[in-house]
Amino acid sequence: MNCVGIRCSPEVWNTLTNGTKAIAVRLKSSNKPRTEIGGVDPHSSSTGFLEHLPNVHYLFWINGEPRAKASVEIIFPNALDGTRRAEIIVGKTPIDTKL
């Protein structure tokens, strides 16, 4: 399982997560079966390694077979109009980095 987060300032984070419909995530495609997304909760206190990175906030987790590749869509309904870019952080586990 890999934690996924976003790097942004605390002010931007507060804007993005204000309200009950703060984030929507969907799996668009994966090259391997059984890839799944869960834990979509930007207010979660269970953030794993992300809490140790400056200005990185937990978004959700993604899980699948080793070396799976996936495409996801992340929607922030509270984002300012015209905002299209963000730095997304995906945590890799030891099995992900094994050659």
C-alpha cells in the first residue's frame, strides 16, 4: 500500500479541504488487476511517512500488485478557478524499489 499526498502551503491546504466534499479520487486505469484506492480522507490523522515531509498532506492510499502502474484522477472542488497543477507525492515501499 502506498500513501499519496500533496505538497502545498498550509493556506492552500486549508482552502482545498474546507468543507465535506473536499476531495474526490477515482482510479482511471491500471496495467494490473486488483489495483484499488482507499482511505480518501484529507482530514485523516493516519498519514504514515507523509507527516515527516514539510508541507505534505495525506490524500489517500493506493494498493495493487507489485510494479503495477496506475492513473488516477484527483478533483478538489474547492480549488480556485484556473488552478491545474500540484506536486503529488507517492510513497514507495521497499518492494516498489526492489530491482
